[in-house]
Amino acid sequence: MKKGFLLLFLNIILLSCARVGSPVGGAKDAVAPKFVGSNIDTARINVPVDTKELKLYFDEYIQLKDIQKNLNISPPIGYKKILPTTMGNKYILIQWDENLQENTTYNFNFGNAISDLNEGNVLPYYNFAFSTGEKLDDLYISGDVIDGMAKPASNTATPSTENKKNYVVGLYQEKDTINYSQKPYYITKADPDGYFELNYLSPGEYRILAFEDENQNSVFEAGKENVAFAKDKIDLKSSISGMKLVIYPSKKALKYKEMKEATGGAVMIFEGHPAKVDVTALSEKLKDYNVTHKPYSDSVNIWFDAVKQDIGIRQSENLKFKYSADGKEGEASIFYRLNPKNEMIGSSVESKIAPTKNFEILWNYPVQNIQTEKWTLKIDSVNTVPFTAKISTEKPNKVQVSGDFQIGKKYSLTVPKETVQSYYTSNPKSYQFNFEIDRAENYGSFNLIIENKPDAKFWVQFLNEKGDVQFSKFSDEASHNFNEIKPGKYLLRILVDNNGNGQWDGADFTNKTFAEDVYIFPKEIEIRELWQNKEVWNLKSNSTETPVLNAPPNVN
């Protein structure tokens, strides 16, 4: 008898300790949680403005994943608590402190945060809306966010959404002054294919903005995040569908950032790609120096001989400068200490050279003079052969070596010390660069005919699968030949210099200036050995120019 009671007691204990979960065996649950009710009445209107929480009930235990990233509340509410956190619940609880606005529809968009506890079945893009007024606002804007720089989708002539990004689309109320450093009044996230919906909108005038929310704070950061916008406001009186927002890299506002020690002196760093920067030293000790700045580069180098002028040798010294960057003036300083390891260093760009290409050497200083009469070039390490060398006009730190190179032969170039001169220094040691001339059959070629070419000059560019520019031609011609291309798959694009400043300009949201035109070839280019590809590209059928109510990469 006692034994029977003991067995019954143990069974009760085991049953009471059983974990709530899926039974062993049977069909796997593939159904997402279902909403069954809330603390807001079913009409969801005339909700008191002093309401301080929202509670949503579901038919099974749920969990919230990445709720901070997924949840968007329009208009924004500064919530203080969300449940469930780590443990499962059959409800979601959101609490806040502030009073709600009168006659306003609030929309809680949970993205893909809600899933059941056991199987993880997601309730996708669940929305819950209520109004403090007499009706729910029911206008909407829907459409697609498209990456204007992405690889085209297969068999289409439009930019692709293959590269899944974290795109946010928002509306700001039209005002005399709009604070874009705050979250949009209405906000949503595009799905992985770029489709978005802004729901429960009230009539009014708005500014629309889409951006790649890299830091996931729901606020656009110029220069760091890609952007699409409309120049004109939206007067929303009826719903809008099919809107296309083409997103591009954005331009930073011009500002000085910092100074730091660099090889050969110091470097002054800006944001916003200034076209022209003038720098003047204010420190009396620094009398002999040179300044180099490539237009639209963020870096300005200040070269000087620290040893000769006794600067920063025994201790750090405060060097002061004034600058004028595109007319914006200011002062900057650096506590400079000479790095004794800094010296002029050279390295070869490639060791295997295409038959008609130059051998190239990159230096970490701009090259002012080369004494090629002291250099020697040998073929197969035996015979000395003639050559010519020159400093690149586009990149002053590059030296290009050419000659009557023979296919399949190996060459050795000797550069003695102190035969490459820069500001206040020269190469302190000798270099021997070895390279080989590759065979023509290891390369392919490509001929491009452009129909309806841009009126302005443009860049035709080949990008490899990593997105690096491999070939680039700046021209206004309709026909282009690319020879000695390494086999592989490439993206072909055209960037247009609409404003004629010699560089491609991204979207300037501050000044409501769209990005310059860009065209993406509608299919991947495959280059094979000994193949000659030919394509005719009609730009009118493949344009990502900014359309109405749309928004419309850096070339260097």
C-alpha cells in the first residue's frame, strides 16, 4: 500500500515538473502566432490620451527577437518597458510615460520580431494601430527601395535588390524647420526585397526619406548612410502606391575632422570632399614645408624635414596651422613627434604584367624626380635592355616603366638608393623589382557601343565581384575598347559628370541635390581567355536617373 502511494506521488511530481513545450513526435508546428485581443477596445478609436501601455494577446507562447531593431512606432513614443524579454509570454506589453497626442493614429510595426516560442515561426510585419480621435487614419504610401549601385537582377533592366540592406523609409511633417536628427514622424522598414508600406497616415504635407540604417538608430546620417529623397514635398490627400525610391551614397557636409602625424610630416583630414584646400603654418619654427591636396580628397598632406628644422625630435611640439577649405576657414593643430621609422618605401603594383601594359611602382611619398640613368633593367637576369620611366600625371606617387617587353620573359629592375626624390627625402635603400610579361591568350577583350550617350562626359567602369574598379575611362565617346582584361565576371557601369567638376557626386541631402546620373549594365559581363565580347548599350532603356518623387557612388 505504501509502495503504491509512493509511486503515485512520484508520478504527480514528474508531471508537475514537466516543461511546457512541443510533444515528442507528431507533425512540426509551422503556424505563426495569432493575435487574439488587446487592452484597447475592438474599435481602436477614442483611446484616452493618458493611456500609458499597450497589451497584445496571442494564442500561444511568443518571444520577441531583436525588438529594438524591429519595432517602429509612428508617431514616435519613448517607451520604457517591453515584455517578453527572455522568457516566453502569451502577450506583449509596451509601457511609456508621456501622454498621447490628441486626434492621432498610432501604429506599432513589429517587423519580424514576433515568433512562437517553440518552433520560432515568425508573424511577419505585424501592425497594430489605434487612434485617440474618432477614426483611424487610413492613407498609405507603398513602393520599393532600390539600390542604384547594385548588380542588376537577372534578365531585368532595373537595379537589383539582391544585396539585402536594412532600409528605413520615413515621413517628416512639412514645417518651416525640419529636424532630421530626430526619428521620422512616420517610419517603416522595407522588407528584404525592398518593398515598403507606410500605413495609417493622416492627410497632410510631408517630406519622404529612405536610407540604409547601418547603425540602426532610425535617423539618417549624411555621408555614412546611403539615401533617397524627394526634392518636393508630398501633399498627401489620397494613398500612393508604386513609388520607386532609388538609393545612392550620400555626401557629407564639409568640416575639418583632425590632424595626425604621417609619413614625411603631418596630414590634415576633412569630411565632405573639399575641392580646394589652402594651408598656412602658424608656428614660427616650421618655415620650410610643402602642401599637397588632390581636389575632392579628404586628406591634405603637409611635408617638411623635421630633422633639419629640429621639430619633434626630443619631445612632442605643438604645430599650428590655418586652413581655407572651399572658402571655409579655420585653425588646426597637432602635437607632433617624429617617427624615426618613417622612410620612403616603394612597391610594385603587379609582378605579372599584361603584354602592352607598363610596369608600375608605388611610393609612399609623391615623387618629384627620378634619376633613371642610374637604374638598370635586365632580361632573364643577364642582358641589360633599354627602358623609359616617368612619373604618373594622375598619381604623383606612381612611376611607370615601359619598354620593348617580350612575352613570357622575366625582367629585373634595379633602383639604387637616393635615385627617387620627394620632398626633403629620397629612397634610403636600393630596390630590385622582378616582373614577368604575361601571354596575350590569358586575357580577353570587350567592345562597347553606347547608344543615347550622356551629353556630359562620363566614366565607363568595370568592377570585379568584390566591387573594386578594375578599368575606368573618362570620355564623351560612344565607342570604347577594353583590352587585356583578366578572365572573370564584372559589373559594367557608367557614372556621369553632370556638373563637370571631374568627379562623381553623391546625393547631397542637406542641399536637396540628387546624385549625378548612373547607369548599370543590365547583365553581368563574363570575360574569358581569348574571347572578344561586344555589346550595344542603349542608355534610355537602362537608366537609374532620378524620377519624379524619387531619389536618386565615389569615383575615385
